[in-house]
Amino acid sequence: MSVKHIYRVVVMCIIALLLITGAFFMIYKSLDRKISIETMAVMGRLGIDDYYDLRHISITGMYSQPFRGSDTFNGEFIIDGFNFTSDGSIVAIHANKNYGSNMMYINLKGLSAGSDVEVNHLGIIFFSPRFEQFSILVFEETGDTDSLIWSKESGLFLSAPASCRHDSIEILRKLTRTSLIYGNINFK
């Protein structure tokens, strides 16, 4: 065997090893992962500096990061002070980095064929992988109608992990910075 032939074999082995490693990484990354998080969050209101409240949050469910497509979460996302989040409702979140992701709680208890499905909309969530950090723009009722809104002048927000309003605003600013809709808001 010549040196040239040995060189080709070594290069081919290295390429094959890299391809196999890449394939295993893609498979590993796309596997669903059970997550269980207990954290504290700060809920505040834009435009009112002294309005903030600490909230306990519990997240349990399956999180997946497909190689192509959006991160998804299915499970429980319980927030103290929002009763419908702890009544057995399941939340399904599909990441959309440009617009945020709608947080809809679907109550499956007592559901049978022909019955109504109870759905509660909490707001728009922005999050980093596996909820290491997240911010929720919390919807509020408009009053006369069943409509829900979020106001960039005085809207409620919730960010975690945070222990003070300043940390909560910084997480909100960081996670919405690339949003096509919310990226230009002056969070104070």
C-alpha cells in the first residue's frame, strides 16, 4: 500500500466518523425530553415601575427540539394566581421566534363526544430552549366583549427566572428583541 492510498483511507474514515456523529446528534436532539421545572417569576405591568409581583411556576411535560421545525412543549404550565392553569388543563406550545407562541390551555377533564371544549388563552410566550428563560405577554379582557388584548403601553408581563422587576424586564427585552411585532417596544 502506498502512502497516498493510506491517506485516502484515513480521510474517508474521518469523513465517515463525522457523518455518523452528525446523524447521532440530529437523532439525539430531536428526541422528546421530559422536563420538570420549578421557578420564581416576576409579573409586572409596563409603564408602572412599582407594579410587580412574585409568582411560583411549575412546568412539567414533554419538550422536543426537532432538527427542522419549531420547538414544541406539551404538558402542564402552572402559574400561581391563574386558576385555569392548575385545573388539569394541558398547554401545547409551538415556538415561533418571529411572533411569539400562543399559550392556550385546553381543559380535557370531563371531555366526551359532543361536549364543548374549554379553552383559555393566557398570552404570548417567548422562550429559550427548554424554558431556561421565558417571558409571557399576559392577555387581559377588554371589558364589554369577550376579546382579549395586550397593550404595549400598560400590558401585563411575566418573566422567569427572576426575583425583581429589573431582571424580569431584561429577560423580556432579550427574548422579544428579534420579534417582528414586539421587538420595537420600549420596555420600562
